[in-house]
Amino acid sequence: MTAVLRTKNLLKNFGAVKAADNLNITLESDTTVGLIGSNGAGKTTFLNMVTGYLTPDHGTIYFENENITGKSPRDITRRGVYRSFQIPQVFNTMTVKENLEISVSIGMNQPNYTKHIDETVNNESSIIKNSLQKFKLEEYQEKVASQLPEGTRKLLDISMALVMKPKLLLLDEPTSGVSAEEKFNIMDMVMNAVRSEKIAVLFVEHDMEIIKRYTDRTLAFFNGRVIADGLTNEVLNQENVIENILGSSI
Amino acid sequence: MDRTLAFISIGAVTLILSGYAMPQWAVFLTTVSLCYGTVVLGMILLVRTGLVSFGHGLYFCLGAYAAGTLKPFFGLSELVFMLIAAILVTTITSFALGFLLRKYRDIFFAMLSLAFSMILYGLLSKSTELGSTDGFNVTAETAFGIALSELEYGRYLIFVITVGTSWLCCTLLHLYLLSNKGKLAEAIRDNELRVEYLGASVNNIIHINYVISAVLAGLGGALMSISIGHIDPEMSYWTTSGEFVFITIMSGSSSVIAPFLGAAVFTSIRSFAYEYSPDTWQLLLGVTMLVIIVFLPEGLWSLFSKIKKKGSP
Amino acid sequence: MISFLAILIDGLIYSSWLFIIAAGLTLIYGVMKILNIAHGSLYALGAYTAASLSGLWLSMGFAPIGSFVIMLLSAILVGIILGPIIERGLLRFMYGRDEIVLVLVTYALFLILEDVIKLIWGVNPYYLYQPYALLGSFEILGLTYPNYNFLLLGSAVFTGLSLTWFLQKTQQGKILIAVIHDSEIAAAQGINVEKFYLITFTLGATLAALGGVLTAPMISVQPGIGAETIVLAFAVVVVGGLGSLPGAALAALVIGLVRAGTVHIIPELDLFSVYLVMATVLIFRPKGLFSSQEERKI
């Protein structure tokens, strides 16, 4: 297995708060990794640095052995790193189908912008159909995104990232704000889609049931540091993880 | 065949055919509507991108002055060259200013545009060589090499060229709006962050759309100067830009035909009100605008699209 | 030396004028998030009302000095009548809509009021020169300035200080600052936000009218003065940072001095200089000198 993502000595401070304190993390292709930590541990900051939304104060980020530190979200996205958001970032005034069409038109036609969008959409209609099917979005396809239930918005958000054929997919709390009955459903759909494409996945999660069920490896953050990294079962039983992160929740 | 394109083409042909028999005042109204409509075409592209310019008079005026100064400065009075000059000058200016403006949104975009247009107004209204606040007269002596003054229907030829240019702009913009890149305008208005995270450059698209809208405004201005025969700095004054915003809001941004409809309604209200009650035409415009903002937030065009909702977009 | 002094004095006078007009505009934006184009019309209405009422006063042979009282009353009259009519009758139905839409609503209002002015006063200019001459003049290093300018300067300083005092020292002012920060939270805490919108708009309208009233004796009052003035006020408010009172004061000073300097040195670039300052400031500080992200907006 080769390393898709590698970070070296990442540092990021917000005033006196250390959001990232010497992070050295390697992610292999074709693995699913969970990222846990209490609020303010620096989980989203890490995602934001990897995707270029924030620039680290110090340190380097390599994607497929290329230094991508300080590049813009757009440049990093184009290299194959896609993400979803804690608060779904979808096109709220457009329908589910249009959301996917826009994604496809950007993803499949980088150089060919002048092509009629219908042509693009027709050419790639199988991709759109496929994602609508995989994420059970068919019944919503003509609905405007702002009117969807939260779980469906999350799915749309993730499906927009997956349409782009990522090599690395970063999910920020894919099940937050989703009802307990729905959460396994959502994760099943996402993980099935990901596994069939052999994509490396890192997801931030508060829900330990989700972590146990879907990840092989887990990273635990505390105050911007990695305090545990290893097989999920071992990490979740590690004393400092129980003390600092899981606390009374288990 | 695209229904909108068919409609535009039929409209253009109808205008050209009927222009021959139209009374002078109707030709004038149609010409002004077409020029304003062309400017507003660019404005709706910006609106789709989520931007409202309160300074598009800048390019309207620049286009007109570029066309008008060819004669005094270069001795050229060929209509085609005048239009090319307008395109060149507005492209270069908007390309340069675009690097700044593409970083601005909302009211700050509106205000910085306003500042630039007022800078041009300030310059032109004090430049004695260009007639200061009075401006100067513009004449196109030839069109495609044909001497217009000797031609019995010289004015008609100008009208035909105006219709043709508007038709071309309208068609091209329609095709652009349907392209992959054109569609991104709406995506940007909706959610810039997502567009960047899908791998497209928001700033580039805004920049491109800004240049397109500027060129359209410049062409509108150039055609206006040729048809009316006179230009002055007022074209760059904020109230002119305000009129464009007015028509844009009145039209709505859902179709490329809407700007011409809006412009026609605007010019008609203005001319007739000006004729019959010169002291209340602005009042009438203001009330119209409030009514549209309250009852038709998507513009006049939404009246039509509601009726033919079942049809193709 | 003399021209330097002239630039300084002219600049200060012009700055005072700019500040009086911009203060109300920035206050309204700060509280209500409305960039009010109709501010220009309220300014014009103030000028016309003062010209008519003070003209009437003088023509009836009353003590000329009393015309200053009439002028002040004119401003209050315009503000107190039109402020509530506009806010209650129109703007309150628009709250919550996009900022740009609100600009357009006030633009429509501007167009309407422009014609209302023409319907009432016609298109011929009005003159109210008596108060300007009444106060005499002073001479400094051979330059003569009417004392009326002191009135302008004094009004600007008084406006700035009393607004600052109101916002920082009074209970109502402190509540207003809370509304400026976040009107939703303020409303959740039981503050009657609507009442403050009404007060703010009326106050702002009065200041606009006051600007017009004070200008009336210096110009010929005619159609178009509102349109001319509102863009200048925009320049000041945007340069200062939308919603910032100290920002507006600083911007008025900068623009006033730059324009006075330009008029003395390169008169052709007179108006150009104002908007050049506006563009330059926006390029380097996209949200103006005192940007709205700072803790205190007013």
C-alpha cells in the first residue's frame, strides 16, 4: 500500500490556541480512517489545512508525494482530494439533479467549458444516474436542495464529492444532525460507494458506534496533538483516549 | 432548435422588415430599447453571478466615446471600426479593472463600480477637447464602406445594423449561459465555497463574466452614439447606471429576451411620460419599480415563464 | 503659504458639509443595513423647505436673524414628517431582504421624491442668500471668508459630538449599539428593534434635511442637487467604512482636503479626485477605513 497523504510537523495556532501541534500523519490508499476528538481538538482544522482552506503556520503536506502546502482549495481539489462539510455545502436554489449536473460539468470537463451543458450531462448521464441510485436520491431529484431533510442534504453533499472520482475523500461529521435511525443507512450507502471505487477515506466523527462499525484505523486528537493512532479497537480502549475523549459517553 | 434562439431570430427579422415602414419615433424608440437591452444583457449575466453593478455606465460611456473619438483623433468614421473600437476599449479596461473587482461582492462591488464610473464622469466633464459636459456629435459616415449620407435609406441601414448586433449579442449570450461555464454563474451566486471545492475558479468566472458584461455595455453605448448622433459624460453618471439596474430588476434574469422587453417597457414609459407629463415620469418609474420589487421579485419575465411553465425553459 | 492655508480652510469647510450629509447615511446603514439613496432627496427637500420658509419669513419683514431658527425648524419638519412616513409606510415591509434590493427600494423612492419636489416647487431655481451674507465675513492673510462657514463647521462638530455622546453615554444609545451589533439577538432580549429603526431613520432623515438646509444659502436650489449630493455622500460613507461614524468623519476630512487641494492646484480634476480617493481606499481597504468587522461600528 502506498501513502496517499502525508503530513510533516503541521503547526497551526489561532491566537493562544494550538489547533495543530506537530501533526505527522500518513494515510494509505484504500483504507478508511476515523478521526475522533473532543470539540476544539483540531479535527476540522486538520481537514481545512489538507484541503487548502487554511495554510499551516509550519510544516508540509504531501499528496501522492507532491508538496501541496499552501495551494488553494481549487488546486488541491483538482488533484483528487474532495471533501464534504459538517454543514452541507450544496447549491440550495437548485434541484438535486442540477447539483449533480454542475458537479459533473466541472469535474468531467475541465478544459472544455464552452460545451453545451446538456451535452455534458448527456455524456455523463450514467454517472449522475448512478449516484442518484447509489444514494437513494432518485425520489428527490427534482426537489430544490434547500427543502431536503438534513440527512439527504448530507448525502447530496457527499455524492457531489464522489461524482468527481476522488482519490482521497475527507468527510466532516457525515452523521451529525442526522437521526439515529438514519445514520447507519447513510453510512452504509457512503461506504459501499467508496469501497467499490477504492478511495482512501478519512472521516471526522463523534459517534463511536459509527467509528467502530466502519473504520479499521482511528486517529485520536487532543489539543491539536495525535494522542492515539492504530487499530480502531485498540485506540478506543486506550486509557488516555477514554479519559480525554470518550469520557462519560461510554 | 432552441425555442429562445428561434424567438430571437424571428424577432430580429420582424424588426428589420417592419423598420422599413415604421414612423421615425418608433424607429427611435426601438433603437434606444435595443441599445439599452444590449447593456442589460450584460447586467443580467452579472446578476446571475450574484453581482449588481452600480457603475455600468462606465462601459456604456467608454464604448460611446471610443466610437465617437475615432473621427476627431484618427479620422475614421466607418461604423464597423467604431464598433470594434468600442469592443477593444471596453475589453481592455474591464480586463484590467476586473482583477480588482472580482474580489468584491455585494454592496462593495456596487460601490467600487460606482466609483470607477464617476471617475470617468469627472474626467470627461472637465476635458474641453471632448466638449466637457456638453459632449459632442458623432456621425458614422460609412457602414461596410457604403456612404450613409448619400444613401436614401442610410438611417435604415444603421437601424438594421443595430438590430443585427443586438441579435448577435443576444444569441451568443444565450449560448454562453447554457455552456458548462455559463451555468457556473448561478452556482457561484448560490455557493462560492462549493464551486471552489468542486475545482472551478470563482474569481476567473467572475472576471470573464465581468468582461463580457462590459463589452455588451460598450456595444450598447457605441450603437447608441451612432444612432442618436450625440454623446456626453452623463452616460457615465450614476443615474445612467441606475437606469440600467432599474431595467435589470424590471426584466428579471431568467431569459436573454427579458432585457429587451424590460428596455422596451422602460423607454416607452419614459418617452410617453416625458411627452405628456415631464414632471412625473420619474415618479412613474419609481412606483413601477416598487411594484415590481414587491409583486414580481423575479422581474417582468416571470409573468411569461409562469404562463408557459410547462414548456421548455 | 497662502494657498496652503486656503486649501486647509476650504477643505475643512467642505469636510464639514460632507460630514453632516454622510452622518445620517452611515447611521441608517449601521442600524438598518440600508444604503439609502433617498437620502439625497431628503437633502434636497431640506434645501427647498428652508428656501421657501425662510424666504417667506424674510419677505414678511421679520427679523432676518430669525431665519436661522426657521432653517433649523425646516430640517426638523422634513425629518419628522418624512422619516416616519418612509420607514413605517415603505421600508418596514422590506426588512430582511437582500441589501442590494433595499438599495433599489430607496432608489425607487429617490426617483419618486425627485418628481414630488418638481411638482411642489417647479423646476426654476430658488435662492436664499440672505443668511449667508447676514453673518458678515472675516479676513485671514488677505483671504476673505463668510462667517457662515463657521456655522457649517460648528454644525458638523456639534452633530458628530452629540451623536457620539448619544451612542456612548445614554441608555437609549447603548441599546442602539446592541441593535447595530446584532438586531436578532437584540430582539430576542426584548428590545423593541422596530422602534429603534423608526427613531434611527427619522434622525437620519433629519440630518439629511439639515445638510440641505445649511447648503441652501450657498447654492441655487434646483432639481438635481439631490443626485449630485448623494454620490458624494456615498463616497464618504464607503471610504469611512459603512456604518462607522468616526469613519465617516475621517473620510469627510480626507475627501474634503483632497478636493480642496485639487481645486486649487489642478481644477480640472475636481470631481475626479473625490472618486479617485474612493476607488483607492476601496482597493486597499475593501471595506473602508473603519471596516465593519471591528467591534464598534458606530
